[in-house]
Amino acid sequence: MSLTSAATLATLDRTGPRRITDLAAVEGVTQPAMTALVRVMEESGLVERWGDASDKRVTLVCLTEAGASYVRKRRQAGVHAFERLIGELTGDEVEALVAALPALKHLAELESQDREGPKQ
């Protein structure tokens, strides 16, 4: 799976259903590229399209259970990889990581805000 596909699934998991144009902007790709990507993920059973109840002209892209499961498994694999690597650090290095956690959390929040775009 491409990084853009994985990132798009993670965005849908984090933010809920989105328009293709919104996903394209968040992921930094063109709308035609996102449309093609969504089509492939839809054929793979990872996402589905729903009509927007508030605007019948709009289609929303939503995670399926298979898509949500993929995101969970990928995140868990990342957690296990970090656990293994952190286990190889010295005590001083672990303490340095713990001291850096507030700054890392803030960076993650800033990145999330950038990826989600302006609040509506």
C-alpha cells in the first residue's frame, strides 16, 4: 500500500467521512489522483462512498470495517516496532525520550492541525 493510501485511511479514521476534495487537500494530491486512489481502495474493500444527507450532490468517503482494521493493525505494528527499539536504548537515552515527550506531543498536535486543514 502506498504512503498516500495509508495516510488517507488514517485521516478517515481520525476525522471521519470526508469529501474527496477535502482528502486531496489534506494529503497534498490532486483531486483526480485522490479519486483514483479512492476507487482502488473502494475496490479493495477499505472504503466506501456514502451520500451526504445534508447535501445530496456530495459524496463522502468512509472507512469500512476492513479499512479501520487495517489502520489499527498498522498502528499496532508501529507500537511494537517502537517498543522493541526503545528496549535497546540505554537508561539515559530512555530518560531523554521521556523528557522530550511534551515537545513531541505538541509537534504531533501541530501536524494533525496542518493535515486536517482549517476548521469548518
